[in-house]
Amino acid sequence: MTFQLLGVNHKTAPVEVRERLAIPESRLPEALRRFMQHPGVEEGLILCTCNRVELLARTPNEGADLRGFLRDYWRVERSLVDPHLYEYREKDAIRHLFRVTSSLDSMVVGEAQILGQVKEAYATARAVGAVNSQMDQLLTRAFAVAKRVRTETAVGSSAVSVASVAVELAKKIFGALHGKQVYLVGAGKMTELAARHLLAHGASSIFVANRTYDRAVRLAQKFRGQAIEFSRLYETCDRADIIITSTGSPHAIFRREHGELFLSRRKNRPMFFIDIAVPRDVDPEINKLDGIFVYDMDDLQQAVASHVADRKTEAEKAEFIIDSEVERFQIRIQTLDIVPTIVSLQDHLETIRQAEMDRFRGRLGPLSPEQQLAIETLTRGIVNKIMHTPISTLKTAVRESEATTVVEIVRRLFNLGGTKKPGPGGEA
């Protein structure tokens, strides 16, 4: 058994690549079912956010071709994605998951949203039967590690966020935000957070458009704003100075012709688009228009980078916690792996002992209870002495890198056959 992880993120791939791999939330269960049908995938999870797409799987020791699944499912060319992929196994895969869940691999180190996103991916995977037994233990531990990092370090305190950076950029464009109007396109958590920051810094009113009108109404009520039917988006967007958009649309909803229309209605007063969608909602061509400023997730990442140096010490503390937790989890998993082998060895030798006892019992003639007990004690003692060295070696190997090799050698030496697979909860 091995854990295997393959992915791209904001550090390895530009937004043009990430948006090609994005999966709408509605399609995630179907993608997971396809993933579980891929050769070698015994358990699986797909994490898809605006900054990363990752495949996590439990596979046989020889692994699985996750790159092949990625290319086949997303129908992308090897030359497009391979230069941007990272792939980890075993200890490195566990460490990466713990770092992601603890927000040490995020664009904004310490942000809290990624933990919720991993939990949502986990819930979806469980719902379709893609996660059980050891993957379940791994993810449950990852959530506990994230909590420990947040509790024992200050890595998440006063975290710079995409929303706070967006406010700074807006101030550079407009000078001040007092009286500026904000338009939310999409009613997700990120758009809501950005709106809160903008209002806190002086923005005057909020418009909300969403494909599901009821969600737009609920979000608008939070800000005492105005909900707008999505069909009226293009006829109303020019009212806003700042547009925050994150719709989940597979194609850009704002194109150059829309930008030209908005500017003509606004008499060339500037507009600021904060595009936090992947795939992007705003066509990059709009940014070429004088008076329109567009920042997508990659642009925001560059702005965030200059703010995070002061959390380096806390991040180092968090990395130390993660290293120790990775070691602990590996030992636990390897212990679960050797338990079936130890049980098989005990059963195997006890079967041999009983068979030999039955074979020789007739030759020994009538035995007193004391004699029977003495023979039982003698034969059990011999078996226990034979078992002592292999069992001690197996238990010691748990803490070493060659644990899997030792298990295989013991099974071959004693002809124990295939390894029993632990059931849910790790029990054989």
C-alpha cells in the first residue's frame, strides 16, 4: 500500500493551466467515480480550488498512473500539464497533505478557507464511497494537524488575505474608497469576504448578481445591498466602480465588448475587476482598455507575496509540527500493516503445532493430565521461541524505511500467502 499525490497549484502552474483542470462542484462526484475506476486506485480524493487541483490516492506498492488519468479525464496534452505537475509518494504525499490542510502551501499562508475546502472534498469522496479505511485515517489526521498548527502557532493570526490585498489595490486605483460602489458577481465565500473588506474601508453600497437569484437576495441582505437578476448583469454592471467576480462559469463572462460598453456609459470613469474565479470570469483582453484594471488570482498572488515575510518564524514552527506528525502517522500506518502478518504467522505456527500434536498423540499412548499439560507447554514454548525473532524484527521495522520489505521477507519465509487487507478502522 502507498499514498500517492499528483497536482498543480499556484506555485507551479499559471492560471491559464489551472483553469483547464478546474472541475465544477456539480461534476466532482462523477469525476471521483471515474477516478476510482482507474487501475491501481483503491481509495481516492480530488481537491479542486481556485489555486490547486490535486489527486490523492491509496494505491498498491507499485503505484498507479495518475498522470494518465489526469490527461485522459481532462483531455489535455502532455506538453501542457507535465511541466507544471508535482507528484509525491508515501511520506512526501502525507507531508504535502498536512501542509495544504494547515495552510502552509496556500497563496496566503495561514488563511482558514483551505481547511474547509479539504473537508468538503473529503465529504464528497466519502459520499461516493471513494474514501474509507486508511485514507479516512489520513484525512482525519490531517484535520487534527491543521487544528494543532492553528492552536500552537500564530501562523493564522492577522493573516494577509486576497481580500485585504484587493482593498490595497483598489485604493491605489481610486485613491480612496469612500462612496465607491461594489458589484458582486457570484455569491461565494471569497466574494463575500472581499466585499466585507471593501465596505470596512469606505465603499458605500453593494450590488449582487447570481445565477440563483435567492442566493443573491440573501447575500445582498447581509450588506443591505441590492440583488439583481443575473439576466440584467450587463445592463447594470456599469453602476459599479469595483466588480468582484467568481461564478464558476467554464468561459469568460466579461469580454472586451462588455468593457467598451461599460466605459462608454461611465464616461471613461475607471473600473476595477477583481477576478477570483478559476476558470477566469474576465477575458484578459479587457485589461488592454484604458480605464479598466483587471487583477486575476496570479496577479493577487504577486501582491500577497510581499506581505508574508513577517510570518516566516511562525511558519517554521508549523513545519516542525508537521514533520513530527508525519513521522507519527507513518509509524501508525506501518503498525497496521504488520498486524495481519503477525496474526498470520501466529496462526500458521499454531496450525503446525496442533497438526503435529494430533499426528503423534496415538504413538504416545494414554497420557495423564499432567503429561498432556507438559507437552502443551513444551510445544507452545518452542513455537513462541521461533516466533520471537520475526515478530521482534517486524515491530522494530515499523520505525525504519524498510518495513514493507521486512514484511514481505517474513511472509515468504513462512509461506504466509497474500497479506490480509485491514478493514475500516485499521483492523484486519
